[in-house]
Amino acid sequence: MRLSILQYGDPILRAKGKRIEKIDDRVRDLAQNMIETMHGANGVGLAAQQVSEAIQLSVLDVSQVEDRPSTMKLNGRNIAPETAMPLVLINPQIDLGAETEMGAEGCLSFPEITGEIERAKSITVRAQNLDGDPIEIETTGFLARAIQHEVDHLNGILFIDRMSSGAKTSLSSKLKRLQKETERGAKHRPKAVAETTL
């Protein structure tokens, strides 16, 4: 089922996600719906906050991104990243490598807004999968960037927070307009939907 993606200005995007203590059918269904929503919106990642759920769950799929390669080790084994997609990360913890690089990013909650963001070139992430099993991923390239973007979402951090002040200033009118549209939409949305959490 396709879900509505929250736009910048919705307070849920600033909420730190609660840890998921029990991976049940509700969590599994939400993950499947998030994957369908992400694919339907031509995205490469989606965090639970973006679909009104302030919990530690994100989904990713970088298999269609051919011009920005990635490397991936899953539980110590080198694998082709596309074979692990879509990827579901529950309660992720991330360790950042020391080297950083700039790269273009967009976000499904910020239509038509992109920016150059500094991120670690390599990361290690520990999480659980939908079976509740612990997984460890070491990755570089675009997948490393995408995971950092999604883990930020799970902690209420948005990619605009990582932009240079000059870049953010140049986008200020677009951001204000998007925020106003979101606030207008929230007035017409049923309260129960706005406050749904897991």
C-alpha cells in the first residue's frame, strides 16, 4: 500500500524515532508499505518519520543508481550491493569513517530541492533485519551516503541541516514556501493521522 510522504514543515520529521522493541506483523507490513512507497516515488531511501511513524525503521534501494557506485560487506562478506536490495534497517547504529566527501542529495520530503552535503566516505552500520537478526554492513560510495541520510532522519535531522549556510540561504524562499504548503495541508488533515505512532 502506498503511503503519504510528509513534506518539510511537518513536526514529525523532527521527531527522534523510538527504538523498536518487537518486530511484529505491524512493523513488517509498515516496512513493505514503505518499500512500495519509496519505489513509487522513485526514491532510494525512506525513513519511518517520512510516513508519520516516529520509530527507528528505514528502507533503502540503490540498485537503480548506476552512475554513483557503492561497495558493501554484509556480516563480513563482500557482496554486490544490488543483491541486498531493498534493504530494511531496524534500530540502526552507525560508525562514520574519518574521510569525508561532498555529494549531491535530494529528499522525498523536499520536492525539487537538492544540495551538496558533506558525508563520511565509508561507514559501518549495525541494525536488525525484519527477522530480528543482527546485521552489520560496511559500505562506501552512494549506499554509505544514503544510509547516513536515512539514519539522520531517524534522529530528526534533515539534510538541509547539513548544508552550508550559504546554500541554505539561497534555498530559503523555496523552504518557506514548502513549509507554508505543509502547514496549510495540516489544517485539513484529520488529527488522528497526524499523531499516529507505533
